[in-house]
Amino acid sequence: MSRRHNKVCSAGRFACLFFLFACVGFSFGWDFQRILRQSDQLYGPAAAEARQRVGDWQALLRQGQAESEQATLARANLFFNRALEFQDDRVIWRQTDYWATPIEALRKGAADCEDYAIAKYFTLRQLGIPSSKLQITYVKAIRLNQAHMVLTYYPTPSSIPLVLDNLTDSILPATERTDLVPVYSFNADGMWLPGAAGNRRVGDSKRLSRWQDLLTKMRAEGFVIED
């Protein structure tokens, strides 16, 4: 893959508290002491800078939702765009394609594009935005002729999605991101292909082995999540 742009990834290789919990599918109180302890056991003791980044993420989550969902999107997008330095998987992990958990990325202080999208997805779900509004989207970056991955947000099922991208801190409608061509998208609920009449569901995200491997790693790190 070309290295002409230092932020485009190698992703081609995706009412009441009870009601909100049911929609989001996440535990409301991730135990970060447990997560830090278990991730240290898995990956070795974290450096002070890594623990600070994880602590900053925890502080973001403790803030809860902003005054609007779009403001919450902006917080999450900006946090990870600033906290993580873009690097290719081959540099970070010595692998062609590796999907890192948010903890792995924050410990490294570096991420490929899919890692940004994944971290933003889990953060926004934890902040109360349901998976029905979020899709991790594999795209082609036309100008650079490279694979890329972003997070898309649908205010309603028929809305033009907003794009959260490590290439920019601006969150723009997909119609204004003419540099990106969607290929497929997924979340905890399924997989979709783009079409003129909107996204068409084509299957279950359980078919994505990298996604399932990621969930397994997060559970081993101490996160309480569902498929």
C-alpha cells in the first residue's frame, strides 16, 4: 500500500436505564481498575503515558452524553483523533492487518484507521448511542486509491450518515465526502452493502472473524460487552 498519506489505513485486508441498556447492549460501569489489571496481565505493565491516555478515555466516558448526540460524536471523534498517532499496522503490530481494541490502541498511542473507527464505535455505544445509529464503514479513498475505514452515524434509518474520520476533525455528511466510496459496513447487529435506495442488510456480523476476534480480546481485557 502507498504511504503517500500518513493517515490512510490498510483496512482492506469492519426512558429508563433498563431500556437504554437493552438498546446499547453494554454494561454502564466498565470497571477500569479491572481492565487495567487484566490488560497488564495480557500485554505487560503499561507505561505511565499509556495509563494517562486510558485515564483520559475513562474521564471522557464519565462525562456522559453531551447536550446533543452530535456534540457527543464531536467529543469522541476529537478525543481519539488527538490521543492517537496514525501509524500503519505494519509499523505498530508488524502485521499486514490488525484490528486493535481501544485499550491496545491507547496503550500504544498509535492506531491504523480501523482502530480509530472501532474505538469511536465502542465509546459512543457506551455513551448511550445505540448500534442502530452506528456503522463501521469500509470505504475506498478515491484520491489516494487506498482502502480506508470510518465510523458513520445515522440520526434516523433513512438519514444521510455523518462521517467520523481520523483524516479530519470535521464531522461531515457522507454526501460531502465525495473522496470516499462506501464498500460495506457493519455493527453488532449485522452487515450492509450500499445501494441507491439505501443500505441493504446482507448478513450477520458474526461472519466477520476479525470482529469476533476483537470482541473476544475486549472481554479478555475485562470489558463487559455483547456480540
